[in-house]
Amino acid sequence: MIALIDYKAGNLTSVRKALTAVGAELFTPAAPEDLDRATATIVPGVGHFNATAALDDAWHRVLRGRVEAGMPLLGICLGLQFLFEGSTEAPDVPGLGLLPGRCVLLAPDSGDSSAFPCKVPHVGWNALERNDTPSRLLDGVPSGAQAYFTHSYVAPESDATVAWTTHGVRFPSVVERGRVFGAQFHPEKSGDVGLRMLRNFIAIAG
């Protein structure tokens, strides 16, 4: 049973439809303790990092505890950024801290997006370039496969990165470490590639 977290950061309809299409059983937990009946959890999201503040300390404790107990967790777009320690977009809002570092604007170090050679936000189709790190989430997804993005902030580089995408600069587009997984793009809007990844996640969840 997949727990799909709803913290009012984007429309969950397309995520639910994609997961249903690949055979997932879903529920939306009303409280952190509801995760006790989940075999896996997905944290989606679109928009400002400040939206993740709706997931308070109780959610953080339970999510971290369930991952430590072996539950797979997938973050999508803003949900991927939530897996890290935080973001410069909302410096006072803590992330889940399952992966190291803070997310930053997809622009030069100065934060001046006007000097960036590409449009920000990054919206549209782009390639996933796999590295040599094995990935269960990307099983059957070839390097160069296209996925649909819409975001302005990106995760930091880490040993959890299993695929990169380039939009002016190279940034991590898929992360994976142990039972923690993340996609900066939207699998539910990425056609067969995204559906394959969601099937892989369901298989990981058992």
C-alpha cells in the first residue's frame, strides 16, 4: 500500500492517475501515524520550498523512522528537494535531512538568474544522463531518456546522484541511496519513461 502525501503543494490528480495505471494501491494519510500501514511513501510537490513546512516535526520523525525501518520513500520534484537538509529558497524551513546538503537556485552562484544562459524556471522535456552508479529506480530506463521538468531549484551534488540533466548547468535529476529515491522531474507527466520508474518503485516496495 503506497502512502501518497498531500501537503497542498500541487495537484495530486495526475500522480494518482499514473500510479493507478501501473497497478499501485494508494491511500492519503491524514496524520503521521497513518504511515504505519504503508509499504512505501511518495512525497510529490510543485512550487516554493516553504510549502514543505506543512510537514511538521511529527511528520519528519515518522518519515525518518519508517525509512530507517526499511520503508522506501520517493520524492517527486519539490518532494526530491525535501529529502535534503533544506533549500536556500526558504532558509528557515528544514528538509527531511535523509540526504546531505541544501538545494539551490538553478542559476550562477551569485543567484542572479538574469545572467543565466537558459530560462528559469526550467520547464519542458530534457534528457536523463545516467552515471555508472547502479539504480533500481532507473532499471530499464536508458541514458538519454526524456523526462518532463518544471522547477527553479536543484539538489546539491552527492554520491546519491544516479542521473544528471543539463539546463545551462548540470544538476542531479535522479537520486537514490538505500531506500531513499528522488526525481526532480515529474514521472507522472513523462510518458513511458515515467511509468517505468513508477513500476520500478512499486516493485521495490514489494
